[in-house]
Amino acid sequence: MKIYLDLLPKQKKEEIKRKKLFRKILGEEALFLLPVVVFIFILLNIYYVLTVERDTNMAVRSTQQSQGKYQQLSTYEARFKEVNAVDKALGQIQSGHLRWSDFFQQLSGITPDNVYITNLSTRDYAVFIAGKAKTRDDLLNFKSQLEAASCFQNVDVPLSNLVVKNDVDFQIDLVVTKDCLNKKQ
């Protein structure tokens, strides 16, 4: 059997009880706060992970948008190169061709009212004109205007065209200058 001797005063006993109670409450509080602290730590980790994930997604999205813009820009550049190549090819083709529009404008401008052109054929720079004039004077006037024009050279009207005085069927051979057919409008 054990015998307990109580030699402490009552006041000291109560102080010891209070200290034990305080330690017990403090221990229970620590046990209560431990899950809360762990929970807060987990929440902070989740917040950090979500922030990193959001930043990564924003970076990926901006990269995709810039990639889309880059692809669109690449598409435009390819289209521009294609159009420029076609334009260059057309320019080379057009530079090798003769421009007859100035010839026809000058011819229509100097043709008198009583002269009608019924046939016109060309070979390189040589032109053959056939037509009908009301009078020989109209034909001679037409010939002199052709000779005076800067686009025409070597205007040749056969003498057989000048035999008839009225309703003259004529043929004229002439050469068109290279500058008249090659200049750009």
C-alpha cells in the first residue's frame, strides 16, 4: 500500500492544478490548430500552383496568338511574293509585245471623213492598208497626213491607185516606227 503525504499548501496545489490545466488546454489547442495550419499550408500551395498554371496558360495563349499572327503574316508574304512574281512575268511579257493602240489612235485621227479603211494587216512593223476614198484629192490628202505623222515612215501609194478620179480603191504600204509601238502609255 502506498501512502501519500500531502505536504503542499492548498494554494500551491491549486497553482499546480492550474498549470496542469493550462498545459492540457494548450496541448488541446495545439492539436486543434495543427489541422488548421496544415489546411492553410495546403491552400497556399494550391494558390501557388494555380498561379503558376495561370501564368503558363497565359504564356501559351500569347504564344499561340503570336504564332497565329505569324502564320497569317507568312501567308500574306507568300501571297505577295506570288502576286509579285505574276506581275513580273506579265511585265516581261508586255515589254516584248508591240502596243498598237497609239498607231490606231493616230491613224483614226488623221483619216479624212471621205476615206474609208476596209482592210488593215500588219507584219512586224510593216502595215498594209486597203480602203476606198471618194476622190483622188482625199487620197492624196490622206497620204500627205500619213507622211507628216511621226509614227509612220516609208508611206507608199502605188500610182495605179491615182488613175481614177472618184471612188478610188487604194492600197497603202507603210512602216510604223519602233518608238511609236514600244512606248508605254
